[in-house]
Amino acid sequence: MRLIKFQNVDFMRWRRQAIILSTAVNLIALLSFVVQGLDFGLDFTGGTVVEVGYQEPADLGKVRAALTRGGFDAGAVQYFGTSRDVMIRLPPVENQTSAELSQSVFRALSQEASGKIELRRVEFVGPQVGRELAEDGGLAVLYALIGILVYVWLRFEWRFSVGAIIATVHDTIVTVAVFSLFRIEFDLTVLAAVLAVIGYSLNDTIVIFDRIRENFRKVRKGSVLDIVNRSINETMSRTIITSGTTLMVVAALFLFGGPVIHGFSLALIVGIVTGTYSSIYVATAAAVMLGVTRADLAPVKKEGEGLGSLP
């Protein structure tokens, strides 16, 4: 029994407008990549993370000023959980180990702090490791897209395969573009979320494609658009419930999970919304515009089938 019923919604009525909107959004995203690029975290660029704790709420402006006077002009400073916890990200410094660098930072902050501060955590990633992680992350996304193309091509029909890969690329670009446009740090946790978005988007698309194939074989009357709309209506209840419950969980992580997983949960929120949209208005619409027909999915009758048995 479906809790939410959709019967006669003409989703494909807006397919051309949706394709124009998606194209415009992707062009803006690509322009942002060219102009601004991504704010890669230390996982990809290399450097040192220093976390310090204050007895009283810290003033980030004074912390930055203390770092500047200590010779660390390029450090990024932000709260980490509470206003008493401060995280400092520093680029690699030649001829200085992470231990020496963290001690220098700690001394510079201690001289300017009104009370006692505590050095809580120091993490270091070498620039060579960062470059390798960036390359491996890009290859992971590429291999995932190729695997999706092959899987859908073998399971369905080439028009559906093209639609699925376009939708998956669309979701990936839009999700990453949010981090580029708003200069949000892109690190390994965000990359993991992007890979999860790829799988989530494909799952929703496969559900719709399965119902379209089933209805092409079962429903003998109606145009291609009628059957596609019917299939989307029949799966919309499942889509809303699945996407809605997942979105609530991820939103809770974003609101209450702390700064450590903000990037991860934000990428999933954007990916769930765009993945739900693209399953209908990118993947399915692309298959329709490429000319999928009943003959492409209907089972081929064997020679002599339906003629009855010979006497």
C-alpha cells in the first residue's frame, strides 16, 4: 500500500525546461571551477593541523593577530566545536617538522593569551601524500562513473545508460560546485560523500528505469510519455519516503554533528536533493529525448511463438 499516491502528474511536461535549468546550473558550476577552483583541505594540499583549547571563549581576530606576529600569515583559523576550541590549519613549512611547527604556534598563542591554553592535537600530511590522495580521489570518481555506464548498459538499453551517466555526472558536478561557489573546504570526507551520492543517485534512477521497462511490457496502450509518466507516478511514493527519511538523518548530522562532519553531511544533503531531481528530469528525460520506444524494451518473440501446436 502506498502512503503517498500520485496518479496523473505530467512530470515530462517540464522536461525541456528542466534540461535548460540543469544545463545552466552545470555551466555556472564549471565556470566556478575555472575561476575559483576548490578549497582543498590539508588531506590534498599537505600541511599541519593544530588544535588548541582556551579557558575562556577565544577571539579569532586576536588568534589570527598572534599568529601573524609569530610569523604564520597563511594560517586558517576557525572554531572547532565550541568557542573555547580553536583549530589552526597551516601550509607546509620548509626545514621544519610538524612537532617544531606546532610548538612554535603554541608559543606564539601562549604569549598573547590572557589565560592558560592547551595543545590538544597535531596532525601532519605531507604535500606528496596530498597530491597522491587528490589523484586517487579523482580516479575513484572516474572509475565509479565508468562502472555505472557499463552496468546500466548491460542491464537496460543504451539510451537509458546514457541518461543514467548524464544524471550521475550532473549530480557530481552540482554537489562539488557548492563547495567551489561558497569556498567550503573540500577534504577526504567530502570526497567520500560524493562517491556515496553517485551510488544514491544511480539507485533512484534504476528504480524508475525498472518500472518503465515493466510498464512498456505490460501496458499495451498509451504513448511513450504516458507510460513514462505513469512509471514515475508509481515510484514517486517510494522516492519521497526514501529521500525524505534519508534527508532528515543527514540534516540532523549537519545541525548537531559538529564541524568535523559539516562538509560530509552538506555534500549528502545536496546530493540527495539533486539525485532525486535528476532521476526524473535528467536521466529519464534524456532517455525520452534520445528516442526510447516500446520496441527497445519489449521482449522479442521467438519464431513460431503464438501459432499453436502442430497436429
